[in-house]
Amino acid sequence: MFSRIRSDIQCILDRDPAARSSWEVITCYPGLHAMLLHRPAHWCWQKDFKWLGRFISHIARFLTGIEIHPGARIGERVFFDHAMGVVVGETAEIGDGCTIYQGVTLGGTSLYKGAKRHPTLGCNVVVGAGAQVLGGFTVGDGAKIGSNAVVTKPVPAGATAVGNPARIIAAEREVLREEAASKMGFSAYGVTQNDDPLSQALRGLIDNAASHEHQIALLWQALQTLQHSRAGDCLPADAAHQEQFQATRLKELVGK
């Protein structure tokens, strides 16, 4: 039990730069208090002491502002960051290493008792502030739910869901885009990147620039082939590197 508490404290110290000491976490973090109170409530629920489990969860809600049904299953190293107004339903499951911010609802859309009504979060899932995850589906390992997103369908592992209704951003495409942007000295990453028209335009420009860079590389290879086939012609060795992506100019054009 004590090793698990130490793990809970350490995960907060690792993920929250505002946490300065274990004592501060123990005394001032309602997310930790909610987890400590949920465990006896969940034990009571499993042992068929339903009223006592609900009463403990009610006390925890009063003290912390975080409402976790005693029937919910929560893994290790789960961090409720700030977390005021968080609601976790009866059949919800939260995997190891998840981070949940304030105003999140892990709710249900079915009124049938005994059914799986609430979502299952895989390991290391991040749920942004104000997000609503509604239904008995699974959010894959390492997925991210954007702030204020309304998710009613499964989210693949490693993907990002943003918007209302939520749209899935493929993990592979986002990784490639960020790698291309990083090479150019510019990144269009934003919290609401799929909804913001400006960030949409920036992502389109980065994709277009990356495509042009690829085409230029192919042309340069063709020119090198021609160079070897013509005696006396000489192309500058650094010709392929003379044009640079004008990140500063792009920022000026979009008002950044």
C-alpha cells in the first residue's frame, strides 16, 4: 500500500513542474486525496458494501471536487491534475499512467443497468481540460483527448481526438508533420490545432513546403546525373542548400 502511495506521489512530482516537494503533494493536491479515498471506496464496492462505498466517494467529492464512482477501476500512477469538476462513471476504467485535467467527464450514454456504459482509457492517455468522453468504448494506449473535445467513438492508440464532435488525427501523420516542421525551424503545434483556421493554414503550408523540398531533392538528383553525363559542366556543390525555408517571413504573413 505504501509503495503505491509513494508511486502516486512520485508521478505527480514527475508530471507537474509546480510540485516542489513530497510534503506539498501530500498536503495540497486534491487529485492525490481523491485517489487515496477512492481505493477504500472501491474495496467496499467490491465487497458488496455498496452504501459505504458510495458514502466514502461522496465525502471525497465534498473534500476534493472530484467525483469518482466507487465502481470505477483506476490503475497506478494516475494523475488528476487540478481536476475540479472531474466525473468518473461507475463502469469507467482508467489505465496506468493516465493524466486527467479539470472538468473532464468519463460518462455514459446508456441507461441499462449492468451494461458497460462508460469509457475505458488505456495506459498513458492524456485527457485535456473540459473534455467529455461518453460511451462504453476504448481509448487506446498513449492517445490524447484535446481540451473541450466531445468523444463518442473509439480512439486508436497513439492518436489525438479534438473538436465537437471529436475528429481523429492520425498519429503517424502528425509525427511526420512535426518532424518536417522541426527541420525547417518552425512548428505549428497548438492545443486546438485542428479547429483553429490559422493553425490549419500553417499545417497546409508546412505540408506544401515539405512536398516542395522533396521535389527539389529529386530535381537535384536529376541535375547531378546530367552533370556527370556532360563534360566541362560544373554545378555548385552547395546548390541544393542555398534556398532556406523562411520561417520568420511566414510568421509575419500570418501575424505571429
